[in-house]
Amino acid sequence: MGKIKTHKASAKRFSVTGKGKIKINHCHHRHNLGMKDTKHKRRLRTASILSPCMTATARHLIQK
């Protein structure tokens, strides 16, 4: 049986915190920022924790 490979696209987007939670960065913060509200752009700067229902799927994709 072969090795389980890491899904590289997911590994670039998700990271695991010290307590095992999955941290993500928000999308829509690359271009067309002139039309977005300042409050919206400020919210997009901060990272957030992935929801518990999606954590198992993301952890399966980024396992090594």
C-alpha cells in the first residue's frame, strides 16, 4: 500500500495551531480593494479558525 500524499493546494491555505485547530486566511483581499469598505478590508486581514464541521475534512487533506 502506498503512502498518503498531502494535498498541496490545501497545505498552502490551511495551517494547524498548537492546540490542533485549523487556521485559515480570508479570501477577496488581493485586488479590487478600492470598492470595498474599510471595515470589510480590516476584517479580511485577520486570520480565523475553521468551523468544526469542516475541520475533519481539512485535516484529512493536509495530513502528512
